[in-house]
Amino acid sequence: MPMKTESDVWLETEISSLFSRYAACIDGDRLEEWPEFFVEQCCYKIQSRENYDRKLPISAMECDSKNMLVDRIVSLREANIFAEHMYRHIISIPLILSKSDNEITTQTNYLVISTLQSGISHIFSAGRYQDRLVRIDGQLKFVERIVIFDTNSIRTQIVTPI
Amino acid sequence: MIGAKSGFNNNSINWPDESEGGYRVPYGVFTDENVYREEQKNIFRGPLWSFVALEAEIPNRGDFKSTFIGDVPVVVVRSNEGEVNVLINRCAHRGAAVCRKLRGNTSYLECVYHSWAYDLDGNLTGVPFRRGVRGKGGMPSDFSMAEHGLKKINVQIINGLIFGTFRSDTPDLETYLGARMVSAIKRIFNREIKVLGDERQRIHGNWKLYAENVRDPYHASLLHLFHTTFGLYRSTQVGSCVMDEMGRHSLLVASQGTSSKDDDEEAYSNQRSFNSKFELQDPSLLKGKREFDDDISLVILSIFPNLVIQQISNTLAVRQIVTYSPNEFELVWTMFGYEDDDDEMRRIRIKQNNLIGPGGLISMEDGEAVELVNRAITHGGGDSSFIAMGGGKAESADHLITEGAIIGFWQYYRQLMPT
């Protein structure tokens, strides 16, 4: 395995920090800020491993623009009915799969623990992120974030992004 | 319609009299362990058809899918002759699950415990050490392989939908479904379909609360507020709710473009959260395409006991109910399009899938609604619900402000359950 350069280490830290901020945004219920992690023409998907492995297209959520992400959040706030809950994301150190001048691809494990109003916590979803990142005005943003979940039978419903 | 049996008692569940212009369902029927056991015997293993798979899920010889009828594990497999078999997934020897994968392709089934092997028709083809080793051990000399196969249940198929029944006295499938439901099935399953994926949803509630939910057009525009906000479906639209002759199946239909925004402002003026000013930032979500020779934009076809077939705009799906306990079931959604869909149609279906399933903008609430009821009735005592919207009778309606199909469900349910 080639030696890591100082810039590799710096990049890993930067990506880890981005993912931590992403998780903190959702866990802190600052969902209105969540679309800002993405570029305008983005892809965000939450897909079961069952479908992903079979190369079948159906996802639990699939947005192909930043505006669709906004709509998801407005719908969550204004229209959808769901049990009040808090998310806690636990994410692994991102694995950088490839990098070029204009794009970085990574894979990262996640665990989302959900806590209901009753005070009971449970593992809501375990899985991995597969991401494509670009740098825009110095900031890393998601062109694509695919959430591939192992927790195939979704508990009750899914409304909050992962 | 066969009259309901008033005040009869099953497993200490007291059904109230229907003398007050409505129908009451005792909450115990949702929570009682004995009722659950009786349902497994009299409904899921009773004289009726349960949905198990789509033919499109097992297109090739040797393709199989593991699933359940009620809580009995079954394997749906396409035999070497191309026939569909439904086998109970339980080794004839000591009961181990023979098929341990969700899906796959195989030329035989083998139990890992003692390597008993079966062909795809369920016939026992191999028993290791059947004749013992060096004259010692082995099965009794009168052991007959032919009598120890996997149990095979009866199968009938309509337009690619596979149903199974444990009983030999079940009427044939089309008779069971009734002419209305058959034509609604044929409308959707009018040509080769293509599976686009599955979604699974674990709901902590009784399966019958979901059976009520899908026979209840009254809740649609009140619980699912995304509808009302974007005008996808409204109670002021033209719609209907019809049943088969027995009242067990239900067909909810709504047609597009038949109500104006102004009518709705009035109809919903007393409802919470009605806000037609809310607009999508990316309306491409709602982009659809007319694909049937009618204006029907919504079909919720509920087939007793475990199947819902849906068309919501351009989304097509079957939903299968799998029971786990009195207060837990899984809803398995299988989304599909047609083999001849072009790229545009396929993209429309995939994007509109955001509307349905466990994360569906217009369907995610059903899981929560079931759990809301389940939590509140767990210690229901002798209490019961009150169902009267639309008149309180198991009657079909040419509108959607009705709960008639829920009553139809219960009347048939009570015929199946012991008195």
C-alpha cells in the first residue's frame, strides 16, 4: 500500500469532518440546512441492499435535485405524520475509494439509532454511504450520496434522511 | 350479503350488537393471542387463497422465492417443467427450514441438517445413510421415500399473480376473487410486468388494522396530507368503493381531474393543515403519464386476507401482509412496471416511487396510524371501535366517504372464525 502523503491525511480529515457535520445537522434537527451539503444537480438515494445487490432501481427515497431535498424536508415539516423521534448517527472513518482533480469517491459505514418519545432507543438503520464529492468554491459537496441499508425491514416508516 | 352474527362469542371476544346504526369491533380481536392462533388456522390455513408471489419474480426454471402464508414458511419455486409449486419450507424429517435463502435458482432443495434432498416438486430424492453403514443403522426397511416429501399446497395463478391454499375445498381462484376483482386485476396485469424492486416495512401492530386501513377511503385525504396539499387525490374527486359479493375484497378507485381547487378549499375549510399554497420546488416528482384507457389515477384493491394491489398515478405495486404475532406484521411491497416500458416511463415510475412505500410521501403515515391504534388498544378491556361512516353497513358506495368495506371485511372474517 502506498505511503499516505500529507495531503491525503488532510483530505481524509476534511471528509471526516464533513460527514460529522452532516450527521450533526440531521441529529440536531437542523434539517432545513441539510440540502446545503449537496450540489444543485445531485442524487440522494436511500436504497435497500436487497435492491442494490440485485441492481433493481427502487429506493425508499430518491431525489435527483437539491430542490427535491428541500421538498422532502418541507413535506416532513408540513404534511407528513410520524412518531416523534431523534436520530443519532454513528459513522466510521471514510474510506477513500478514488480521487481525481474534480471528484472523490468514498464509502463509509453508518449506524442510526432512533429514540422515540417513550425514551426507548433502537437501531433504526445500519448500512453504508457511497458518495461522490466535488469541491465547489473550496467546499466539498455531495454530487451523489447513496445510502445502502442492511436493515432491510424498515421499522414503521422512514421520514428523516440518513 | 350474509347477515352478521350478532353478539356471538369467540374466544371470549364479545361482539357488540349492531343496534345503534354502526358497527363495532371489539379491540380484543386485535390483541388476543388465541384469536391470532385461530386466524392462522381458519384464515391463513383456511379455505381461501393467499398471495405468495408474482410469476415475474421466478421467471426461470429453478427460480425460487421464500415467503410466508400467515406465519407458515413456504417456498415458491418454478419446477423443471416450468410449473409453479408452493412447498412448505419444512423438512419432512425433523422440521428444519430447507430453503434458507430469500431468492435464488436451484435444481434441488437440500436440508442442511441431515442432507435430506428434494426435487423442485417436493419429492424426497435422497436420505443419507438410508441403508445404514456396513449393515448397521439406517431407516426401517418399510420407509417409503414417496411418503416423505415436502408438503405441497394447491396453487392457482391469475395473470401472473400466484396464490396458494392449504385446503382442497377452497373454491377456484376466480370464483374466490369474484368478477369485479378479476377484472380489476386484469386491468393492471394486462401484459408482461417487470419487477423494479421490493420494500419492506415492519409494523408493530395487528395485521387487521392494516386490512381496515386499505379498505378505508375516508382516511386518505385526512391522514395523508401530502395529497390534499398537492391535489393528487381528494375526497371531492369522483371515486367509488365496491366489494365482491361476500364483502371480503374491496376495490377503491379514484379518478383524476374531477375536482377543482376551489371545491376543495370549501370542503376542507374546517380541516387541519389544508394549505393549497404549498408548492413543490421540484414538481418533476408529480410528472406522470396516462397509461390506461380510463381516467383512473388510484386503485387500492384489497384481496382477503393478505394482498393489496395498487396503482397510484404511475406507481404499480403489490403489498403482501406477513403476520408475525398479534402485534407485529411485515408489509412487503413489490414495485413493478411493464416489460415494454420505455426509459421515460421507467424513470417516471422510479421517481413517483417517492410517493409510496415506507418512505412514501403519501403512504408513510399508514404504519404510524396502525401503531397509534395498537398502542392505545393494547389494554382495551371490553371496549370497541365504532364504524358508521357512509351508513354503517357493508355496502358498496359511489363515493369515498365510507367505511362500508371495513364492515364487509369483518362480516366475512367472522364467518371464518369459530363461533
